[in-house]
Amino acid sequence: MTSNLQPKLAAIFGLNSLVLRVNFKQVIGQEHIKAHLQTSVDNGRVAHAQLFVGKAGTGILPMAIAYASALLCKPHQEGSPEYLLTKERVRKLAHPDLNFVFPINTNDTIKKHPVSDLFIDEWRSFVAENPYGSQFEWLSSLGIAKKQGNINVDEALEMVKKLSLKAYEGGYKIIIVWMADAMNTACANKILKLVEEPPNNTVLLILTEQEEQIINTIRSRCQKLDFPLLSETQISQHLIDNQGVEQSKALTTSRLAQGDYNKALQILDEGSDDTVFEQWFLTWVRNAFLAKGNKKAIQALLKWSEDLAGEGRETQKKFLSYCMEFFRQALLKNYGADPLVFFTPHDTKFDLNKFAPFVHQNNIFEITEQLQDASYHIERNGNAKIILADLSIKLTRLIHRKP
């Protein structure tokens, strides 16, 4: 390709926005990680297996895509037609040397042996809309939110096959595994050889929110990068610059988001799940308060457990995470840490000041532990009705415990 093609490529690809969409500048914050990854590209010292650990809202996926872009563009002169073409292919998530693996499940069309490639068009649309999106949002976009996302052994076989092929452009072959904690044991064991004995010029980027769910034999062989929560300033400025949010609203939203950019977007979205979760939570704790010696309230708790068990596992896990944060906010309120309390209830009848004294040092640890245990067992396909009923009965005891 010759340089006189550059204006044509710029016109076709939208050059002005192109460079920002797939390089490190677009990623919010995480400057030290950007510097480290860019240095590894510049020096040609790239670890073949890397573990990115952090919430989706901290930017693990956009950082991985930007890193992949830098690696794939390295052989080309910046600004050249080849460079621009590579950038555009990455931007569209359609570069032949860049592959993605992500949690999926069967649906009405794909009834068995689901693999990521069968959902690639939906994936491209999802990432284009919000690269900071959560696994729950991804599964919801597929219409399978009531199912649990999995990365199975069929996926591992595809990964082995892809990395055994010669790179299309003669450089790196890259696979980004998003939410790798969804890998089942068979899949994890199958890709272990890729981590231990990688083919030449291959890079495996393993992204996870739950590092402990990745088997130790894989973790120990990866170069690990921890993604800290974003600052309020970073989130608010990005909301102002890229979402057109008014400054005061951006500042308030960034405080509520607690370092998670995707959470900030959810707060701005009036249809956020938090409104529904708040209703579920308040119904739950109100019945827990009344349940002591009250048969009717106990029946209401069991009915609540049965109703929630009818929701998908991803919804149940997300709700339990919401409960942990709700109790945390109540604890902070109880101990006078008002500058850290950002919760504003939608239910005007609920008063956090009155609820807070019931959450204290003598029960918060057990409440948190019970919520974590419930989420753990739901993750492992336990009977949700039994798990949630057991959790509800335990809450009636803990919420009445004296400070």
C-alpha cells in the first residue's frame, strides 16, 4: 500500500475518532498500567500470559483492547495505511489475529456446544456500546440473564486451534478472555498447556473480577496486573467530556459510583436495577424485623426467597452484592462516617438513620459472611430457594442482635 491511500483510508474509517477509540488515551485513568504496557510493547518484552484483575468498571477490557491494538500496530509505521487498517480492524473487533472468549450459554438458536464465535456479532455491538459493561449486562443483552454465563471445554479447544495457526500479519496472535472466572474446571485444565507452553508470538490476556476463581496453576504462570478503583475526579471528568453530563451531576454520580465507571453509567440510567433491588432489599429486611415470633412474617420471608429464586443466577448474585453495599452504607452511617455515605433511597418511607443502628460491629461481619456464602453457593448451581431461605432465617437472628 502506498501513502497516497492514507487520505482515502482516513475518509472511510473516520480517522479523527479512530485513533482515540483503540489506544490507551481512551481508557479512563490507570496511568501506571498504561505506562507499563506501553513500555512492554516498545521494548518487545511481552509476557505471553497476563492476568488483568479488577472490576469491569475499572477498565480491564478497554485496556486489553488498547494493548492488543498497540501490539498489532507495532510492526507498522504510525500513520501509515497499514497502521490505519490495523487500527480499524481492532476498533471493529474484527482483526484476524485478535480473538475474544467470553461467558455464554445456550439460547433459542444455539441449543448445544455454545462458543464465543457464535455470538461475535452481539459481542461487537455490546463492546461498542459500553466496553466497561458487566457480565450481567452482557448476558442480559443476549436475553439469557436467567442463565449463568460459562466458558466451557469446547471454548478451550477453539483457543488451542486458533493459537496453533500462523498469524495473519506475521506478528502476534492475541486472545482476550473476558470474565475468565466463568471458566469451568475442564476448560481451565485444557488451556493450562497454552499458558505453560505457548506457541511462538502468542499473547493470552486473562481478565477477571474474581481472581480466586482462576485455578492456581494458571494464576501462578501469569504476569498479574491489579486494576485499582478509579478516582472520583477521573469518573466525573469522563462523564462531562464523553457523556455530556452537567458538572454538579457528574460529581455526585462519581461519588456514588465508588470507583466503578460502569456503576456511574447505571446511576445515570433511570432504568437501573438498583431501584428494583432496593424494593427487594427493603421487603426482605422489613420481614426479617417482624419475623421474630411472627409466623406470618416468616411465611413472607419464605415467599420472598421463592420469588427471588425464580430470577436468574446472575441477577441473584448481583442482588446479593447490592445487599452487601447497602449494609456497608448503613454501618458507615451508624458510626458517623457521613462523608462516605452516598446512598439516597428511592423509597421515601425508608429512613437510613433509623435503620443504621441495627447494623454494627457485632453483626456486620456475620451478615457479610452469610451474603458471600450465599453468592458462592448460587455460583455453584446450588438450590437457590433453599440458599435464600436459609439466608433469610439467619438474617432475622443477626438483625436483632444487640450492639
